[in-house]
Amino acid sequence: MQLLRIKPANPFPVLLLATFIDLLGIGILQPVLPFLVAQYTHTHIASYVGVITALFAFCEFVAAPALGLLSDRYGRRPVLLLSMAGSALGYLLLGCGKTLWLLFLGRIIDGLTAGNISTIFAYVADITPQEQRAKRYGMIGGAIGLGFIIGPAIGGFAARWGLSAPMYIAAAMCLFNLGWAWFALPETVSLQSAYTRFRWADANPLAAFKGIRSNPGLQSLLLASVFHFIAFAQLQGNITVYFKEELSWNAAQMGIIFLLVGIGDLVTQGYLVGKLHNFFDERKLSVTGISIAGAMYLVFASFMRFHIALEVYVAYLIYAFGKGLFEPSMSSLVSKTANDNEQGKAQGTYQSLQSLTRVIGPVTAAFLYNIHKGLPYVVCAVLTFISAILFLRLRKA
């Protein structure tokens, strides 16, 4: 049964702004987190950062399927508003917290309400024809990149006024996002939807994966991508600790490199993917992107040894290009493979998969980092090349 749609008056620009502000908050936190942890402990910083990052992802993993189903049953709008409110509260706790456990609590709350991006992708699927989805997902990816451009720079600069300042700025931006979406974002799913009732059994995060057994194409896509996402999660969960401990960079210096990476991500997802999609399909772009990322992981492992700042900048920019090719292409493949009345469920499951890898990746990276500083990135390269091989097998199939 098809979902009955309400045709809104071009809500896509509102979605772009909402995506940008959501990722702005995440970007603000990125260069600041190891210093927030260091306020309360001077030992095992890599382990604490890894656990805090993994805890957020675990909560997101648990909650994402339920939020996806709720968006299919009750609409995209209430789920988006809930997610924005939860992010604001989480950042406030990070800013006003005086103990380490409040850092954990803030990330738990934000994780349990982290349905923004998967719901936005489902919203885009509601209002966009299949042949235009790759381009629009690329624009959403560009908004994500723009958030990462400005966010870390704001976080690093604002940290000069104290580590609470970046968190209060992030909370204020989420509250603005909430108010803007409340007044400007219409609903796209009618109350007479394909789901007659919401069942908690369907919201089980593991049941979400069981629910795709009837769609072998989606199963194959998710399997091919999981190794890439584990590698990316290892990078995310560990790189700021390396910058702090091995290069002695402060939050502002980290903000600069994440600024450059965000620019690369923005150009790739917001412009190049749309152009390249005219000549190459999503699978080809996905294989190319993750192959580039895998090669750069090996470079990351080498700069752990040589400590060359220029190498760090160049490698990270090339990595951003590869990652930028992959992400919107993969999102488009997931959307095309799912049924029209299960877009929220499919995107929620896809988000759950990424969340699960973000549980595994940071903890694994912390463990490997404590053995050898470059070991997490060698493992990242191996995982990414496995993913590329699986995508090549999909192409042959």
C-alpha cells in the first residue's frame, strides 16, 4: 500500500538548513571533546573519548529504528522536532556539566533522540522522484559538509572563552533549528499511512535487520558498506586524540583541519557528485570513493610515524573527496532499493547500521591505539578494501 502524501510547497531548502545546523552542532563538539574529557582525567583519554563516542552511537543504534517507524506512522515533522530538542538538551548538559558522568548523560540523551538525518533522508524520498534523489542526497551531503566546515572552526575558536562556550553555542543553534522547523516545515505523510499501528517489536534494532530479509538487494548493499563504516568510525573516534597527544594541537588547530575537510566534503557532495552522476552510476562512484579512502588510511598510518603536518592536511583532503563520493551514492542506492512505503524504515535501518559501526569503531580504535598509534589506520585500510571488493562483486551480480 502506498503512503498518502501531502504535497508541500518546496520544503527542500528548509531540510538543507536543518541538516546544516544539525551537523554544525556535531562539528562544534568534534575538536573540543578530548579537552572536555581532559578536564576530569589526565589518563586514558583515548579510552574515554572512544567510550563516550561509542555510547552516543549505541543510543542512536537503539533509537533509530523506532524513530524511523514513528516517522512512517505519525509523520516526519514530529520526529524531527523531537530530535532537535534532544540535541539542544544534550549540548546544554555538556556545557554546564561539572563531572565526567554529565558528559556521558549528555551524549546518551542526544543519541536517543538522534533521528534527524535518517528522517530527513526519508523526507527527501517523500518529495523527490527516484531519478533526482542522488542529486538531492548530494546536496544534503553538501549541507553536512558545510556543517563540518563551520562547526569545528566555531568550536575551536569558541574554546578560547572556555570549553563550555562551544557547547552553549551548539545548544543555541539546535534551539534555533527547532523553532525554524516548527514554523517552516510541513508534513509529508498523512495520518492514513501504510502502518495501522506502531509495534515496539518492529522497533527492535536487531529486528530492523531481520525486516530487510525480504529485500536481498538492500541486504547486499548494507553488507558491502558495513566494513567502510567501521573504518570511518575508527577514524572519527580516535583522530582528535592523536592530534592532541602526538601533534600537541589545540582545539583551534583541529578546527582548521576539519574546516578544510568540510570544504572538500562540501564541494564533492554538493557539486561533484551531481555532475559525476551524469556519467557514472552510484555503484561505480561508491567503489571509487571507498578505494580512495582506503589508500588514505595507509597514509594516515604513515603520518603517525613521521608527524608531518602537511601530509596530514593533504591526506585528509583526498580522504574527504573519497568519502564524499561514497555517502550520497550509497544513500541513493538504499532509497532506490527500498519500497516507497518503507523509506523511513529503510533509512532508519541504514542509520542503525552506521550507528552500530560507530559503537564498534571508536572502542576498537582506542584499543588498537594503545597498542600502536598507527595500528587503527592499518586496520581501517584493510576493512575499506574489503568493502570495495564486496561492491565490485555486487556490480558483477
